[in-house]
Amino acid sequence: MIDLTPDGGTGVVGGVRIGPARPSTAAAVAPRDYPRRGMVCLVIDDQAVSAQQLARHLRAQPRVGQVAVAADALAARRFADEVPVDVVFLETAVSGQDGVELARVLRRAARPPELVFVAQAGDRAADAFDVGAADYLLKPARPHRLREALQRVAARRSALPRLPVGPVPDPGPDGRLPVPTATGVRMLHYSAIRWAEAMGDYVRLHTSEGEYVVRHTIARLASCLADAGVERIHRSFLVRWCCVEGIGPDRTGAWTVHIDGRRLPVSRRRAAALGAWWDAGVPLSRTG
């Protein structure tokens, strides 16, 4: 267990000490002001220095309400069983268990947390997105990247409750997809879809008209959109090739697709084909 909490309002749950986020200003906040509104974050890292640094950066984020730190998988699981955690920040290797396997366990909870991996290298990014990670950061995690990750987590968690209770109808034969909106259901043309990411039983569509979440599997959508120039590059991602800004290996050698400011992982099978194109001199651009 690592105590990284400020004075006041702390407690121990499941072997993990949790406390409110430290104010971003130097002004002291009395214990009676806690708990603050905001996300409950759990940091899982057996390296004390990096855990302290990450927790300190998280406490400075306005979206964060409380931060807990666990040094091993057992303490993390016990804590998550007793406290509703909004987002877990974890390494790909933690004391007691592989980080990706631990993520699979945490995702099976009745109220699964969002996952953000913070790793030394990018070689496990594909595995992380396979378990539904919201983001994958390299150490040391910079404040602006943490802010982006928390924004993605907030967007995911706010989108799902607004979905219709019943399933969204199948894509239509005329190249349009019914998508839920705040006022009902609209018909989105396939050509507006730039890329898509799997979210369990849902898919988030990133389009030229905004973002939508639909109750479909990624495999089902991939089949429907195959003739519309949208292709599956990974178990969790679809892209429209004409919207791709760059393709190539990053600094770790893992292949990524660069689109709309994001670097999406490419599956090993798909990477083999891209690698053949690269070796043949097909003009692809490096993204890292």
C-alpha cells in the first residue's frame, strides 16, 4: 500500500488508502470540504516513484475527485470490489498479475471502470485496446495527455446512459445508419463515418458530423460498412482509408494508423500486410 493522499478525509479500503484530490491551488481545503465531486481514480503501479508522479498529476486535474493507489493486483481488486471506481490507470505489468489480464478481471465487475494504460513501452497497445481501454499513454504521462484521457473517459461514461433501451435498428440498404441522438434517432449516411471504436456491446462512431454511440458489435458494423470504404484494422477499430493521415510503425515498431489526431493500433495480422507494402516501397507515411 502507498499513501499518496493529502491531509484530511482519508480512509483505507481493501488495503488501499484513498483520499480526495489535492486542490490545484496552494490554498488549503478543510476536511469538511471533502469528498469533492469528480471521478474516483485508481492507480495500479508497483513502482513507487512513477505511482507518486501519476497520482500527483491526477490530483491536479479538475475532473478528478479522489485518487487511490495500489501497489499490486490483489489490493487493486479488493479496492475495486468495495468502491465504485470510475477509471483505473494501470501498467501492463504489475506485481501479482499481468496488467492486461488484470484489466479483463476489472472489466467483469457489475459496474466496470474505464481503463487507461500508462506503460513504459507501446508494445502492448493492441492488447490494451482489445480489453476496451479508453487510452494508452507512455511514461512519464504528461498532464495534457492525462487531460485528454480523462476527457475520453468522461465522454464514454456520459454517452452510454442516453442510449435507447431497445437495440438500434440494423443499417439500412440505402447506405444509412440509424443513430440515437438527444431528440430521437437520425439517419447517418455511411460516407460521414471516419472511424469507429468498439466499446463492449456498443460502438462509438467518429463522423464528420460529430460522435455517436450505437448498440452494435464492431464485427456487425464492419460487415455493413465494407463496401463503403470502411475497413477493420484491429479487433476494436474501423477506419475509412480516405480519411487516414498516416500509416506506419511507431518508435516501438508497433504499427499504427494516424487519423484525426489519434494513433489507432493495427492488429498483427493486418500489420503483416502493411509491412509488405512498406517493404515494397508503397508511399506510406510514418506516424511516430
